[in-house]
Amino acid sequence: MPAPLRARFQALLDGHVQDLLRCEEIQAIERGRAPREQIDRFIEGVIRSHLRSPKLLAFVYALAPPGEATKNLLHNMLEELGLDADEGGVAHPDLLIFLARGAGLESRLPALEAEADEELRRYVVDPLLHGTLRDVGLSALAEIVAFEYMLSRVSSRIARALGEHRGLSPDALQWFTHHAEVDLGHAEQGLDEVVHFAAHYGLSDDDAMTLLEMALRENVFVKRYFGAEALARLRGLST
């Protein structure tokens, strides 16, 4: 008998996190062997990937089942927007701007903002892989939860490496340290939200898992942070 959906999805995420940590680019950063330009490309990848994340979260919130899932996603969205007084009132996109400035990449912000906007545009205009809004919503939720899960386990390590090997200040690293602190809870909630979403909209565990595997068929962490070449090298390691 297959494991419950939550356990199967968590195992999928664990595999993706381990593959990220096997990636030669992240290992070079952690060990202090990456040249500055490589570290800066990684920082740019983080900024580009997450600068418009509140918008994707708002889409998933609109589809959330009633009850705890809606409350949790609303809390996450308010936190992302800096509207949760308990979290200090700083929007997460602003923390990414602090990161860019602290790394001396402020001149790159207009280009990174344009690239983030283009990525969001592709979400809207590209042909859909799925036939229902339910399936699109579950796929989007899967990616959100995947990043929360990964950051809860990796971001403190990344912050330490960027502080030691790139000389970034604690203020510049707030985006990473914040996610190291809060995403453990968000990740646990997110695993439950995936299960509730699937059950509320009538998906069996097997059908839901198929959608989750399709949504994360590539390692989105490596792809977003390091690009297609790094993803191709990772595939080579996995064969």
C-alpha cells in the first residue's frame, strides 16, 4: 500500500533538496571556492526567482480550500507583503532589494525586475499543461511549498557562506535568515495544504502525486538559481 500523499510529496522534496546540495555551484559557494561573479549570478537568480512571489501566492490563495489552508496562505501573503505586524512589517521583495544593494548589485535591479516580470508573464500566456484550474492551482502550490521547504533547510547555510565568502552584512542577508527562521513552520503547513487542496477538489492521492511530480519534474531550485547548464549537469550526475 503506497504511503499517504503527504509523505510521498515530502520524499519528493527531500530528493530535490539533496540534488541541490549536490550541485557543484552550491558546493563551490559553501566551500569558498566560487569566484565573485559566480556568487553574484546566484544572488541574481535568487532575486529574479522570488521578487514577484507575492503575486503567485495571491493566485494560490484565491483557490485555497476554506478553513486552515485559507488562513495559512493569507498569513503567508500578508507576511510577503510586509503587512503582518508580528513579522516586522518589511515586505519580502524589499529584503531582496536590500540583498542586491548589500552585494553591490543595485544597478542590476531594473534588469532583474524586468526578468521577474517576464517570468510572471510567461505563467499567464504560455499554454497550460493542465485541463482545469484545480490542476494549475495545485501545481503552483507545489512550487511555492517546494521553495519554502528547501529554504527552511538550506537558507541558513547559504547566509553563512555569503557572509563568510562574499562579505555580505547581516542586514543584506535578512531575506535568507528570515526564511531560515520562519519557513520551517511554513513548510510543515505547506505539506498539509497540498493534502487539503487535493482532497477538497476531489483528487485521489495517486492523481495528486502525478500532478506534483509533473510540477517538479525538473529541479526548480537549480534551474532558477543557476540556470539550464547547471540543471543539465545535475541530470548527468543522476544518470
